[in-house]
Amino acid sequence: MPAEPASAARPVAAARRLRLRADRARQLADLLRHQILAGGFPGGILPLEDAIAADYRASRNTVRQALDLLRGEQLVERQPGVGTVVVCEKYPHGLDRLQGLAETLREHGRVTNEVRTVGPVSAPGPVAHRLGLPEHSDVLCVERLRRLNGLPLSLDLSYLPMDIGGRLLGCDLENTDVFRLLEQLTGGPLGHAEITLEAVNADAHSAAVLQAPRGAAVLMLERLTCLPDGRPVDLEFIRFRGDRITMGGVLHRSL
Amino acid sequence: MPAEPASAARPVAAARRLRLRADRARQLADLLRHQILAGGFPGGILPLEDAIAADYRASRNTVRQALDLLRGEQLVERQPGVGTVVVCEKYPHGLDRLQGLAETLREHGRVTNEVRTVGPVSAPGPVAHRLGLPEHSDVLCVERLRRLNGLPLSLDLSYLPMDIGGRLLGCDLENTDVFRLLEQLTGGPLGHAEITLEAVNADAHSAAVLQAPRGAAVLMLERLTCLPDGRPVDLEFIRFRGDRITMGGVLHRSL
């Protein structure tokens, strides 16, 4: 193969350098993100760019680009006279056991629920099927916008069989997890849940309800919760604001 | 409180109807999404709008709006003369035990890895700390773009201690999960991993590498994997394309 003329090679080498810097900036942003979320910067203030550059053996350009990425994620902000400060409020939701929102965020503040919809609907086929009910049985449909210390965290839609769900109608849905109410109503602990997690871009309407930008990344949780005897009692579709929730747990290699 | 004049009440009622329709469209989209991902539509073709409207007791406007949402998520497409067809390739990643990508997607095809970076780097403080090493120890840094049947699925960055990581250098990283290689090298199964999952919008560079639109929702997994004796051996930052991966598992109420 003939050697490339120097005039062509130069832009190729420059493009490669830019690509490598973009890679390094992302890699650095990943490390800083972890420290931000773990509360690893005292007072929520990041070190000066020079200090980050020295700590991470990175160039100042790489550091600037990494901080740009974190600003793009709304994790940090540049404040004149102060520097780069942490501005996110991201809360850890447990993934190790089945927990309601107020329960898992107990240490972080108060969860309140704005009940947007509550009432019986005729169950569409897939809802009836997953809840083990005849098609078009009535089910209770509850939609809540959930807040932590007043900040919107998630939009939750639940379908419950009427024999159990109907008894929720008189309960304090605004201040209590449905899981806790179900346990009070059934007189014992819940059993297990099948869950699916996805990342999706928020549609315009969900974004507006969650007070997030259109297209914002949303952590979408589908959860089918069952009683200890295996009877499904709560089918949920939950949209968490991606900038406010992380899910954490421990996985084992052998079961 | 004085009654609102009819002229003001009318737009309010209209806005309320639009809001309710938007809510119902999202609720219907959630149900259809589940069926799409579960392979519940024979031949990957959705029923006609009228049939969906009848099945779900929804208006045609609501059905259209729900299908618009699913098109926005790139799950379905309208094909002239055929109807609404499923176009997504979304694969289930297990969340019940610690598994590598090729392992968890075994039934879905062949995972190949494009090794973008591999070599020793001086460990920044937080990496050294999490791997239990002195600051600025050398660690192996491996970045791979991972594909299933040729489609980009994830961008994985791993840091490993050199005593173990160094031995990966001669291994077939392009066709083998790092977990499998680690088990071959250490002569036994891995122990456990601490994981964190988040939904983030892809920055421009990650999006380009993953061949996804800028801002696309990404499922971000941080995973610190340990040997059975608790020694951390693999710190990973993994960006999954949100439109190609779901994470699924079972949670129990009591531990």
C-alpha cells in the first residue's frame, strides 16, 4: 500500500487526537460523576481545574471537556467566584429487596404523592392477563406524581385487582406507599416482584408532568408485585427522573 | 368563590380533556410497549388502530397518540400497506445474578467486542481507592464497544489491577467476556459485584461511538466486581443503548 501523503495524514492524526481526548474526557467524567454522587467533594465544590488535572494526570483541555459533560448532565454548575459546584440531587433507590419509594428513601426526606387519577377501569387484556384476572374485569387504576421533599421524582401508574385495590380508596394515598397499605390490608408482608428496568427518553407529556426537559433520560421500571402465595396484586409502570434517581444493589455470581 | 364565566371555563375544560387524553395515550403506550418487548404481536405486526381501540376501550385519537409515542421511542414504524410494525431489537439482560454480556445474551446471538483501548494507566485516586490499590498504581484500562450480531449495544470501560489485568493482554478480548477470562485466570468463579444503574442522556461522543442519536437515553451501569475473598478486581463503567437493552430480575420483600 502506498504511504499516505503527509498532507492527508495530518488531519487524520488531528482527528485521532481529538477522538482520544473525547475518550479521556468521558473516562474522567465517569470518575468524577461517581465522586459527585457519593458526596466525595467536601462542601459540594470540585477542586480547581489544575488540581483535577494533576490528580488525574490529565490535560487541562481534557478536564474542561469532562466538566462540560457533567454540566450537560446537570450534575454540576460553574458559579462565578466559587468554581464548579455540585447541583444535583440524586437519590439511591435500593435494588436488593422489594421496597416502596418512601421506605427506600427514608433517610433522604419525606415522600409525598399527588394522586392524579384513582378509580376503577376495565382491565385491558394484557393487564388482566398479568394480574391473573378475566379480561375486562374492573381493576383499580392509580396514577401518582411522587415527590421527595417537594421535588418531582417519579410518575407511577398502578393497576390492582378490585378486591384489594378497592380497599385502597379510603386510604391515605398521598402520604403512604401502596406497598405499606397493601401489607396493612392483607395483614402480612408482600412476596416478590418481577421487575424490568429500561432507559427511555421522556415524551413531551411525561416530561411536563415530571418538570423535566423534553427528551430527558428516564429510568422506567415495570414491576409486577405478588403476595407470598404468588398472587399478583400490583402492576406498575414507573418513570423515574434519570437525574434524580440511581438504583443500587449487589449481585452474586452463583445463585 | 365566584363561578368562572363560561368563556373562561371552556378552554380550561378543553385543556383538561387534552391532558386526560395525553395521560391515557401514555398509559396505553406502556401496555403496548410491554407486549412489543415480550414478543406478544405475531409476526411483529400490531393490530389495526380500530382493533386496538376496541381491545383497550380507547378512542382512535388515543390509539394514534399512543402509537406516536412508541414511534418516538423507535419501537415501531408505520409501513405503507402493512401497518404498524415492531422495529426494535431490545434484549433482556439478567439482573438476578452477576453475568457477562455474552453469557446473559447467549440465546440472542453472538457478542463481539471492538477493543478501542487496552493498556496500563496510572490509577487516579478514586479508581485506586475502589480497587484497594495505592494511588497511582498501574491498572489495566480496557475500553470495548460491544455488539450483538453486529449491532452496537454498549460501550464498556474497565479498570483492573495489573497482576490480574496484565494477564488479559494475551487473551481473546474480542470474543470473550472479561468475566470468563478472569475466571480462567483465577481458576474459580467470581464472587459478587456492587452495581449502580442510572438513566442518562448520551453525550455527543458516546452517542457517536454507539451509533445512537445525540441525547439518546443510555442505561449506565457502574459495577465493581470482586473475587470470592472480597478482593475487587474489575471496576466498570458501562453505557448500554437504552433502545436495545432491558434489565430484568426478581426482588423479594424479605431478605
